[in-house]
Amino acid sequence: MKDLTYTLLKSFAAGFAALLLLSTALFWGRFYCDRYLYGRMAQQSTCRSATISPSGILPAEIEKDPNVDIASSFHGYTEPDAAVIRTRLGIVDYFERRVPEARFMLSFYEYVNNGKTDLYFDKKSGLIVYQSERAKKTNDNKTEREEIKLYAGPEGISEKPTKELGRFYSPVRMQKEPIIYHSRDEMQTEYVRAVPITYDKKLRRFFKIDFDKREVKKGPEIDKNINFRPIQIGQPRKGEYLLSFWWSEPMIEIKREDKNEAEKRYGKIQKRIVTRFYPPGGQYVPFLDERGLIFLVDRATLEIAGEGGYLPAPMSYFGSGKAARPNVARPKDLLAFMIEPVAIKPDGKYLGMGAAALSRDGASITVAVFDKEGKLLKMTNTVDGYFSYRDYDGDGIIESERYITQMDSSKAVFWGQPGSPLATVLRYLIENLQGPALNIASFFTADSFEASSGHRALFLVTNSFIGMKGRQAGVSFSWKFFGGLLLIAPSIILSVLLAWSVKRDALTKGLCKKERLCWIAGVLCFGLAGYISYRLCCKQAGLINCRNCGMSRRVDMDVCHRCGGSWLVPELEDPGWRVRDN
Amino acid sequence: MYTLIKREIEDHIIYFLGALILSLLFTASIAAKGFGGEPAEGLGIILAAIGITLACATIVICALGTSQMHTDKNRKISAFLSTLPVSRNQILAARVITGLLALLVLLAAPAITVEILLSTLRQEEAVYRYFTVEIFSAVYLLGLGVYCTGLMCGFSSSKIVVTLGSLVLSVVLLTIILIKGPDIETLIILLVYVSASLAYTWRKFSTIPFI
């Protein structure tokens, strides 16, 4: 019994060590294939950016004005090769999360106002803490720094953390709303600061926390029957280093009489027709639900104004994954996303919003535009070619579809560029060295992992081809599973060959039947890692010739591991005939 | 046990000296650059120093592990020790403790210097509080993993497997910190790896014939 325990311990120990080292080596194989593939893709500009122009949210008389020189547009852009390093290497992510300036992870909310300001949630007291450092001029015209620290609870704001302020339990993360507006034609900078609004999941209310006026406004309690799971409020975003997304106002060309020589040299002068209002949502604040739906909250009344849109599901190799609705992507399934609500001056009238999403593999951006009612107006995605455009009418039905392109960027990354097919096949083969059990587990868990963490996985490679197949939506499970098995066919074939080799070798080495079966099962499940562990653990036993079958048998076992015969030689029966010399 | 550890250190004193020299070099360079330069530069210097420390630690620590097992086989140290009232488990434990000590010699001084340097940086800019603890615990476990890899490879009689194999596997193992970052997930994986490789070494060492 003790021997069995030790054998198991040794086998599992060797198995884990082999699996970890092999998986790490395979990770680098996949990493360099991806670097090549995405590096190639980055050379094709249409694979990096998606534009919708005219944006469609402005009234037709503005957009179709013949004087318009540049139409309004929503523009999404990524650097696929840089995304490979940022997402695949956890060390980059680690430092980005730990260094406060990089990702605002330590701050609950942050905005700049001639100094340093932090807003964070203190879990212990249940209060939102506001820390500000501002430059202040003294009477003798000297500048000194003034520190302000305020505590906000559901019941109010105070300079000290008192119980009268109440406590927040689970406030939703507030994302910074843009505060600096740089006007292109007038060359001036305007600072607009939005009053932070948050939602507490337990209290089921929105709160407006005005630190300047030192007051907290409570919104009405949200009905418990409403299925509502907000995760971000303000200007929801993820992976802002991977994806850029913005709205450009329409421009007209103007002729100025006082044009000087310098202006003549630089060509035409453009002027905006409409001026953007800040904060961008105007009267509304968008907030993102964990299902990928975007709702709008009225800044004044703190009531839900309705649905503003959703995160569009980007194209992927085998289609999109599970979603609340078709074409909607969950935030955790996206490598990056950004939302750009648009309101215009003078009264901050809300016009609609644009949303951009970068697919899990970083190969495709989809940009969608929604009107003020939250209806989809337009949608486009990155392609390998020149232009792709999909029009939708108000009900979301495709009106026209014009592809002047070769293929979608999610497929083009693997097959569209010179040399890509070779790298794709290599990556596919490397994925297949992972072992059938891990590949099948990746198929089933493909949806469970957050997009960027899936890239850094060592054992369950959820962003592999089999993982992509596992996320495929719109096909029956059996068909999907069968397709998945076909995808890992090389892995299965390799495992069967290795298991066959183990079976033969184990017989020669003198392993008992149970041990042989265990090793065969192990190799069938873990492929190469199982085989390496077998080679590390199983050594030649002392063998002698079996008197029963004539093959080699172990000296330390009661019966022969081949024929099952014991040490005693069976008594030979008299054949009943004799050979005699005449 | 103490005598066994002492004997192990004496036998592998060259690795201890190497670890000590490297440690002093890193500490001096971190201190000189970190305290002398701009605070913002300090963090970059620290990270570069940790990277170099890790790379050098790999060679020294992996070589120590490999040497402990390989020279044992060649010089029949265990065969001799087994004639004395010492068990195989005690011999192995003494070796592992020696490895842990060598790693401590290599990493303790740089870790303390980095912590002192970061505490001064923290006043200037917000630096994550558990930075040193997280990074150096991951580096220590990585070093331990590399050492255990050396122990496992040391059993082989082929010199190529011993030298090249242990080095290649150690480099592969080191890259885990690049893939995962020094997060809790990495620490768990490394802890399991160290336990697994020690278990393997223990079983292998307990069952190999000394003659």
C-alpha cells in the first residue's frame, strides 16, 4: 500500500512538473506565432481601424449639407501587434495594475483640477474618500499646496468619517468622464468636470456626490423586479491602451478674407458645424451592465432613462459567443471596449452613442452607432481589404450589405497575409501538443475566463482554435462538439500513438496490467506531457524468462504480467504416444 | 544534521561565494543608482536589477542543485554516508536546506535594499505597498523551482542532459513570471511545482541504488 502511494506520488509529481514545463514552452511557441500573425496584420491599415462616416446621429440636414467638407464619424483603432505583448505577458499587466498612474486601479475615480485628486472607496468605513491637493495663492502672492480630504456616505459629506454618513456596500466603479476639451478651430481649452454618480448594488439606488457643494443626492430605489447588474458608470471602458475610439464633428470649409500667408500655405481652414457638449452624455450618464447592455441615467433625477445601446459583438473566427441578445458582447468576453455618448451644445441635447469593441483575440474591432432611443443605426468592423459597410434601418434589419473586401480581419489575421497560413498551421499544431484532455477542457471552459487572462493561460488555452469553437454561438452543441473533436484530431492521433508506444514499452519493462492501464489512460489524456512523465517514472524491472509463455516476466510478482501464469510449471500430461527406435 | 549541512556548504562553497558576490554587486548597484538618481528612475533601476538578479540566480542556483546530485553520483558521497548512522532522508534534507540558504544569501540583501529604496520612493509617488513582498516571494519561489529542476536533472548520468537540460528547463521555468506576472496565481503554481519536484527528487533519491 505504501509502495502504491509512493508510486502515485512520484508519478503525479513528475506529471505536474512535465506538464508545467511543456505548457510554458508551448506558450512561447504560440506567443511567437501570434506575434508574427498580428505583426503582419498590423501592416494592413484596414485591419487596424474601423470607421463609420457619416456617424448617422446628427440630423440629416447637417450631415447632408453640401458645404460639409468632412462628415462626422466614429473611429475605432487598435495596434494588434502591441496588443499581443500587452495581453499575453502578465508581467506588463501586473505593473499596469500596480502602478497607480497607469490604470487608476488604486483610485476609485480620478480627475485633475490643477493638482492631484483621488477618489477611492474605503471598504472598512464604507465611505467614498476624496483627496485633493491644489495650488493656492497666499496674500503675499506665494503659492502653497492645500490639502482637502472629504468623506462621502449615502447620507452626506463630511470632513470626518462619522457614522451619520451611513455606508456604501458595493458602489459601482465610476469611470472618468473626459474633462478636457480641446477646440480645434478656436485653439482654446475648456475644463468641464462631471459630478460623480455611482450606484450601490445593495442599496439599489444611484447617488450623485458633489464634493464642491458638499452634498449627496439620492435617486429613487430601483424596482427589485428589474434585472439590472451594472458594472461601470460614467464612461465605461476597458483596455484603453489597446483600443482608441472617438467621435469627430462634421467640418465645413470656410473662406477668410484675412487669410495670411501662413494660413494659405497650410491650405483650407475648417470649422465645426456643431459643438460638442461636455460631459459627453449631456443630460444622461451611461452605465454598463454585465450582460453588455448600456443604460442611461438622468443626471438630474437619477432615474433610469432607458437603454442607450450595447457592446457590439466583434467578429471572431467561429462567430460570437454567448450573449443576452444576438450581436451583444459581454464585457468579460472583450479584450477592450469604449463607449462614446454624444451631446451637442448649447443645451447638451443627447443625440446617441457609439460603441467600439475589440474581440477576445484582438483581431477584430466592431463599431456600432445607436440613436437617442438606443436603436442600432450602423455597424461596421475591421476587414482585410478596402472598405466594408453594413447599413441597418431603425429596426435593426440589414438594408444593404456591400463587401468590397476579401475577408474579415478575424479570419484575415490567420490566412490573409503573406506567410500567415504557415504561422497559423504551426500555431494550430502547437495547440494540439497540449493533450486531448486539456483541449477538451478548454472547449468547455472557453466562455468562463476573462478575455485577456485567457491569453495568459498555461493549461487551459481558451483562446486557441478549440476555445474559439467552444464559444461559437448559433449552432447545436453536438455539431459544435463534433467540430471541436475534428479540430483536435492531431492531438488525439498523437496521444493514441504515444499510448500504443507506452503499452508496448510497459510490457517490455514488466509493468502490471493495472499500472499499464493507468499509464495508457494518462498518456491518452495528457498526450506528450503524459508520455514524458512515463519516461521519467517507469524504469526497467528485473526480468527473467517465464516458464509458461517463454517471454520476459518480473521476478517480484506472483504471476507473469503477460500470460498470468504462476511460478509453478504445469504438470505435463502423458501424450499417449512414444517415439521409439526400431 | 548540522554536520551534514556544514559538509554540503563546504563541498559547494564556490556556489555560496558566487551567490554572495552577485548579491553584493546587485545591492551596491541598486543602492548607488537608486539612492543617487531621480526618484522616478529608481523604480526602473529596481526592476532592471531584479531581472538581472533573477537571471544570474538561475545559473548559480540551478548549477548548485545539479552539482549536488551529480557529484554525489560520481564521488559516491551518499554511498559513503550510508555507512554512517545517517538516513537518506537526512542527506536529502541537508541538501535542500543548503539550497534554500544559498538562495537566501543571493536574494536577502537585494530585497532589503529594494524595500528601503521603495519606502523612500513611496513618499514621492504612490508606489504599491506590497511590491517588494510580491516580487521577491515570486523570485524566491522561482529560484527554488530552478534549484529543484537542477536537482531533478542531476540524476542523469549524461553530462549533456545535466548541463544543457537543466539550463534550458530553468530558463523555461523562469519565463513563467513573464507570462503570469508575480501574482498569487504564479505563487501557487510555483509552490505546487516546487512541492512536486521535491517529491519526485525524494522518491528518486530514496530508491536509487548507491552502488
